[in-house]
Amino acid sequence: AQYMSAITGEEWTMEELDFAAERGLQLLRATQVLGLNTMDMRNEHDRFNDWIYDIDPDIPAFSEGTVKMDREDMENALTLIYREMGWDEVTGSPTRATLERFGLGDVAEDLASKNLLPA
């Protein structure tokens, strides 16, 4: 916040800086939904390649010496991330309420007009 205040000449608190950063992330996610023309980010965007789950078939996921992951664990992680970000837990797309909370109501309207906003 001190650096932002020094650069802009305006006083910034850590809370304001955090809000601005998250607002940028919300806008980025909305832009990704728009660019991909789908709100199903869980299946169309937020995917790992199968090899990360299938590598080392005889070794359990997360074992020392492997990068193998567990599909169910990663699905649970995505749900937790979506919940924390205020995104729809099924699609991974920002909700109207979240976009409006960050002053992005116009973005919500644009997504809604293209049927890209979760109900």
C-alpha cells in the first residue's frame, strides 16, 4: 500500500489494495468467460491434462517422488476456490452478486446479455 501511495500520490490502505487486486481478478475471469463464450469454466478452462492423474499408475497420488495428482481432490479444490472467489460452484463463472460487489455491474449485464451469467 505504501508503494501504491507513493506511485499514485493517493493514500492507499492494504484493504483498498486487496480490493483493487481482487476486482482485477474478477474482471479477468469475466473476460475469460466472454472470450471463451462459455460460463462452464470448470470443464472448458480449469482443467489439467490427464497425464498428471495417470502418470505412475502403480504409485498413489501425492506420493514422494511423483507429481501425480488425484482427480477428486482437484475437483474439491476447484469448488473451494470458486466458493472463495464468489464464483458459481458448478461452472466457475463469476456471479452477478460478485461482479456487482466489485463495481462491475456493467460487466454482469454484458455477460447476461450473452447468456454467460449463472442464474
